[in-house]
Amino acid sequence: MRELLDDIDRWRLAGKRVAIARVVDIEGSGPREPGAAMAVTDDGEVAGSVSGGCVEGAVVSEALAVLNGEQQPGIVTFGYSDDDAFAVGLTCGGIIRLYLEVLDW
């Protein structure tokens, strides 16, 4: 999360809205450990990583949905057992759970 602070501060000063996605749980093999974080602005800028690249695009989509009010903040799960696991690129065989929320200035 600390590596995101400069970007988050810059975005705050620019008046952007930001969603934070944090890895809160993994089962089996996972690309990043709990605590890994990614920030997404309302115009699609991204900082950080929650999966080393394998589900980042899907996480950006989920974060934008939260920022736009199309989805409630909360837990989002990606995993090998999901029907679209290969579609989002999580082929490592594990399951990752992220907590998505809007950053409140």
C-alpha cells in the first residue's frame, strides 16, 4: 500500500475519485500475498498490483463499477473454480479475494 501513496496524494490534489482493491485472502496458489493493493481513479489511472498482472484488467472494471455506483463496495473473488477464471487470466489454480472500496478523502 505504501508504494501507492504518492499516486494517491497526486490524485487527491487533482480532485479525482479513487477506489482501492486489497488482497484480503488467498486459497491455494496466489500471485500476491494479502495486503497487496491497487488503486484505480475514476478516469482509469492505475497504480499498484493485486495479481502481478493476471486479473488486473478485471479488477479495474470492478473498481470502476464501484466508483460509478453500479456495484457496492465489498469482497470480490477471482479463482480457478470460477467459470471465467481463464478469461481473466487466473490460471495459477488458486482463489484470491479482494476488498474493493472507494477512498474517502
